[in-house]
Amino acid sequence: MSELTFKGDTVSKFGTYLPAPYISKIDLLDDRVTTYISIFLVSSGDDTIDEAILAQLESGINIYCMHSWAAPNETDQFGFSESDWQSVLNGDVNIFKALYDARQNSDISSYNLAQLTALSTDTGAYWSKAEDSYTEQGQKIIRYETNVQYVFADSAATFGTSLEMWFEDPPEFWYTYAFISTYEYDATTIEDELENIRLLANKTSDVSYEKVYSEGIIRRLYTEYFDSDDVIYDDIPLQSLGGFYYTTSGISHDQIRTYFENLVTEFQTTTTVMTSTTSSDLNNMLDNISSTLSQYGYTADIIVQLNYLRDLFPSKSNGDIVGQLYLKFRKRIYNVNQAAESGTLLNSRITRNPKIIDSRTPAAVASYATSSHNDDWESNHNSYLYDNSYYSLNEYLNATGDSVYYNKGYFFFDYEKAYRETSELSTYINVNKLHKLFSMGPVYEKFRVHHAKVTRTETTSTGGEYTRMLSTNLYTNRKYPQSQYYSSEATAPSSTYDAIAGLGSYENSYMVLRNVLPVEEPPRAFGSEEVDNYLLMCLEFVDEFGTRSPTNFDEYEVQVAITDNSIEVLDEIAAQYQEVITELEEYVNSAKEDCAHDTVTGEFKPFFIDAMDNLYGDNLQNSPWYRSAIMYNLHRDLLLDTFDGDMEKILEAVQEIVDIIGPYTGNKFSLDTFQTNFETLYDSLYVNSIPGYDGPSSSDSAYSGDSGGASTEAEDEDSTDESADDSGTPSDDPFSDGYSGGSSDSDDDEAMESADEDAEDPTEEGLSEEDLESADSSSDDESGMLIYTNTYTIANTSDAGAGMPPGELAYYMSYRGAWTTTAGFTTVEWTEWVYQVNLYQSTIVSETSSGTASALYSFMASLMENALSEETGGWAQIMTDYETVFDGGDLLSLANATLRLGSPISEDAFANASDSSTDLWAALTGWLRYMWGAINSDGVLEPNDVSNGYST
């Protein structure tokens, strides 16, 4: 027995006097439209009587399917406009009349833009009997189904007729109708039948219809009205002036039309005895009423539309005929509104139409639609290595009193833009969409900065060259950019020339990658309108000139070199898509069984629906039908620009697919078509398009849904990389903090020193010594790299400013300097500074709550701000202010500390912060000492940069 039960009024569902055909499905194929039509008959329970009814149907009725459609056009001839056919749906125009009038146009007739097909009534030969179903009262419903195919071109059709597609654009509208009539349509007799249109209407059943296309798009959404039992109301409801919808049990559309047509007739008889002006005003209002009745007479908002006319009356006074019409018109509006509200209240809902199935094969594509690659980038290096730079020429006196010049400053490289516009990945796809659709920023491991260098050259009158180059090489086994070592080279035209002395001290020169933070942005991130945490690189350098004057050199040439393996990102994206193929395949296999779907209609059965609901009902977003719909449309937009990045359109397309393949409203045939389309996209745009991709195709017999062709690097196996960054920043942050560098004090022509000695231990990286040596080997071969260059002017010596000698301070950036301990100033190397600050911060976090720790950082930052703002401010002032708050006193002191911090602090934390013998006191004051030393060195690091911890 079928589990399908029909609710509500079976008369309205199946027909009042004649059976009303039901359009169960419309399948849009590449070369045809197939319409599935059903007829429902309520069984009497007597098989003999039922057979007699079928025999009567086969001999006494005619079953029709009809299509009307047109491309966008501007003609006003009947049949080309969607509104012409809407009048058929409203009941204003008989469907035979509309067909006859439309086919009077030669184009409509020649191209079958309106076409009627008579279906055979031989239920045994052309109709298949579906499973029986039942009403709520237990009556058996007999259902027969067939289909009619409208074929585009001259292909043979099993059952149906051909249509000629004479345009490339989608139809502006496409309506499909099904109905029954005792009249057998004949082009030679239709004119006679139309002479008695009422009789013809009585010979015709209710018309079932579907709007396949409307206003140029497939019509997926429509409004349904439900009664209190959640049963769909099959008739057109009435909307009251209050905005609610009611059944027509209180008053029908025909009664409303007759009521107001009588009013129009009553006043039309008075126009002959009036003045021309009054007559004109009256006639205008009568025409408005008649027009509204004609246009909206069979719509839900007929009362609302009539009520709008009240504002158009030129007079509302009982003293003239127009005003008298207004008063009677207004009273009738109130009367019909009251009658409508006596009907049964309905609820309106926007629902999706599961009947329309788009089984068309997507257009074949041989390549990706758009890319973000800038083909002219090599002619516009300054768009990446910016002209804007910050450096200055400085001067100091050496031990013998001679002037020594050095440049110190920063160059900026737009890594984010380079990744989006110059990478190999950007030649295939629009990389900007990776961020927009997948929240996927640059993958540093696939687009590594290999090295950066700055070079100055002096050409002598004889053609010889003095050259000085500073460079920094970056780690090649880390998930974020970090300088591994820097080097310095000097060459002279004569082998007897002391290049080191003449071109500058290695000891006081370096180049290194630095983190840079914007002043007016939140810590740790640049931001833009479209990209948060924008990736901008800062290259710091100090260049001492030695005995060669800066005036001998015209400019610096700065170069950044990148190893580009970004195409592997596409491999990983394809691998993610590939995983969903497996999930979808498992779902499709579950739906293949006969017990899962109706073999005739493809509709999923309750057994299958319940099984899928048990599996995914509480987690629909992870269901295979939902994940595959999302993946399919995201990748269509990424690769083909199908939706132009519009997320609303993408989500709408996702919902449409979910509706036709999901178990609740989906269809097995639609699921099969979608699976084919899903796999075709993968095969054509990933397997066959990515250079070197070795993932399995969707038809591979060994296919298992593994990550396949997604390549990885050996160093990626270390998921934590905990020791790679002494600052404790998570290593999976593509641009984490903790960039650091070293310097060279070697006397050789080529000197190098590790920028982060702690990270040199291969065991801390999780790699063998051989792996580390291979991973960090730096080749000078730039032939396979992307090279970005720019030039910058060297200032004249007259512009040099007095400054501190680089000396040992050159090892450190503005953060690195000397700061006081209890006994004067000492110098601490950068790696030690980072290590020590990390220890302090770990202690602060472990000894306090997260809220208290944050409040303590803000408090200590305020101490430094006060010290900077006061002329006498210094370390002593900071400690005095600290001890004023943390004095170890009673509850009153604790309350004062809470007030000063702006956050509650526990008694234990307050006591420990006040006691110089505790770990918390040592950590707080130690953190203050290290930060104050860095800030007070040259003031580049602002106090607000350290309010939530230090920035490096």
C-alpha cells in the first residue's frame, strides 16, 4: 500500500465536473522539454464501476497539454506578452480562445510559440498506472501518468511534437498547461466553437499550469496558502484590507466582479444628461473601475487594488455625481472586505517549486573564465615594491674624528598584491575570489620569499665598479616569512683595493625582514575595505658607506625574489572538491534502490526520506546533498565566474539544487543529472586543466576520494612548528610575529650569520639534519623565481643628520636597544629579548585570569605613557607609580587597585603583584623594564602597541 495520503478537498484537487490533469513534473533537457501529466480518479470501491469509468474516459474526453512561450520582444500582438497568458490563468480568457488568437500571428504559428498537443486517452497503451494512494477518509485514489515531449528541432519524439528554437536567449516566459475537454480541437471548427464561449467553457475542465520561465528566469519561488490544518488552499484566496488572506467561502471573485460591474452600469446611464466636464470625470472613474476588475478580477489582491482607486476620485462630496459614485464605491469596498474576512483565515508562505527539473548539460568549457593576473606586472614593479620608502642618511664621527655615513630605513613590498596578481595561480583563477568565497588568503608555503637584497654601485671613469650588496635569505621550511641570515658582499675594480674598508663595515650593516604594524589599525593586522590582515612586508636595512662617499653612488636597487609554487594551491582545492565526490556518490548509491524512489516519477519515498533524516536531520549543513550543492556553486563561481561573486546568487543556486536533489523535495532523476554535472566540472576543470595534477578522475575505478594530487612539502608534516618562532606565535599564521635577524662581523668578503640561532636546532623543527640542510639551502639561481625590483635615490651628504653610530645597536631594530637594570645599562641581543619577554608574559598569564592579565597590560602601558609625557619621567617614575597601586595593603588598597585597573583582581594576585619576592612581581616589573628599554631607545614603538602584549 502506498504511504501517500491526500488531505483536503479532493473535488478541488481532481476536478469539479471533469477530471483536472495534474502536472507532476517538467524536465528541461538539452533538446526537449518533457512534461509529466497525471490524472487522479477517486475509486468507488467497485472494480466493475471503475473499469466503466475508465472506458468512458477513453471514449468521451480529450486530454491536452499546451505550451506558450516567447523570447523578449517589443511587439504588442497577442501571444508575445506574458500578461496575455496570465489572463488565461486568471480565468479572463478561455484557453482555446487564447490559442486561436495567438496562432493568428504567422511567427507564433510557424515557430510553434503556442502549441497544443492532444494526448491519447488509451490508458493501457500510453498511460502507466502508479501506486494507489488514499484520502484521509480512506477512499482509494487511482493515478495514471504519461508524458509529452516537445523536441527542439526535428528529432523523433515518442509522444509529442517538435518546437523550433529560433533564438539564443532564454525565453522571457514559458507556461505549460494541462486540461481536459469534451471538445476535440480542430482548426477547422474552433471558430464555430468560440462563437458560444460559455458553452465551450462548460466543456473544459479546470486548467492546471506551471510557470516554467517568468520574467526571463526559471520560476522557482511561488506563494502557497495554508489553512489551520496546514493543508494547501487550491483556489485563489482573497486579501483583505488588513493584509490577511482568506478563503473565498465568504465571497467569491465572481461575486466581487458582479457587485462592482453593477455599480458601473448604474452610473453609466446618467452620463448622457451631464455637462462635458462632469461626464469626463465620471467616465474616467468608471473606466478605472472596469480596468481594475479586468486586470485583477481573479487575483488575491482584487479588494486592495479596488481600494487604491479611492485616492483617484476628483470629488468625494455628496453634492455631485462623481462624489455620489465615490460614496457608493467606498461602501461596497467595506462590504466586500467584511465578507472576505468572514472566510477561513489562511497563512501565506514562500515555497519552492520542486516540479521544474533542470537537467540540461552545462555548456562545455575548455578553460577558466577569469583570472586576476596582471600581464604587465613586470613593467610595473613599483606597484609591488613601492616607491614610498622611509630611510635617511646619517653621520657620526669615528674614533679618529672622521665622518662616517650610513643609511638606515625601510622598503615595503606588497606581498598580498603580488600573490593575487603575479603568481602562477593567478594566471588560472581570480585569486581575489579565494578570499571572498573560501576566506582563503595567501598560502605562504606555496609562494615563498626566497631572498631580498639592496645594492649600490659606483661606476668609475674607466668603467670599473665599486659594488656593495646587502641581502637577507629567508627560511624555506616555515609557514611564515622569517629571515634566516643576512649577508654582505663588496667588490672593487682592483684586487688590491680594500673593499671592506672602502665600501663599509659589515659589522654595522645588515638587511632583514621586519614585522610592521599600522599606527591607526588594531594590533597585528593591516586592514582594507576587502581584506583584513593585509600582508605588507617591511625590509629594514642599515648600510654604512665606509671611506667611499655617498655622493659617489646615485641610487639603490632593491630586489625581492619569490619561489612560486602557488599552482599547488589549486591542487589542494581540487582535492577538497574530490572528497565531496565520494560523499555524493554514497548518497546517490543509497537513492538507487527501488525502495528509495518511485521508478516512474523519481520522487523519493518516505522510507528513504526517514533514513536520510535520521542520518542528517540534526546536521543538515553537513549532509552530502547540501555540501555538494555548496561546493559545486562555489567552484562554478571561482572557475567560471558564474555568479560574478554575488553570494546571494550563489546561495540561491545552492538552495535550488538542494530542493531538487535533497530527500525531502528532491527527485532521483535530478540527483543523477546533478552528479553527472558535479563530476564533469571536476574532470574538465581540474583533472584535465591543472598542470601536473595526478588526482584520480571521477570515473577512475580505483577512485576512493583520497587527497590525490594535492602535493605537500616535507616540512608541512610538522603541524605545530612550535620552536620556529621564539615569540610563541602560532606557526600556522602565514605572517606570524617574531621576524628577527643577525649581523655579520666577519672580515671575509662574504659574511653570514644566523638570524635566529635558537631555530637552528633541527630537532626543534621536527626535521632531520639532512632535511633541514635541504630545506634551508639557498640557491643563487634566480631563473625560476619571480623577481621584483625598484630603485631609490641616495641622499647627498649635505642632507645627512647627526645620529648614534650603528655599532652594536645595528643588531637590533627600534625595539632592540639597551635598557636599565638595577645597576645601569646593559645590552641584550634580540633573541634573548624575545625569549625573556615570552617568559614574563607566560608567567603573567599563568598567575592571573585572562581578564586580569589584559587589565594589567593596559595599566603598565599607561605607566609608560605617563613617563613619556612628563619631562622628568623615567624608569624611577614608572616604578613609583607601580608601587603606589600595588602597595600590599589592606582591602582598601585592593579596591583602589581594582578601580585603577578597571577590572577586578583577586586578593592573591594583588598580594603577589605587590611582593618583590614572587614570580608575578618579577614578571610584571621585568616586562616593564624590557618594554621601557625598547620604547625609550628611540620612541618608535608606541605605548598603545604593547597594551595587549608586545609586538614584534
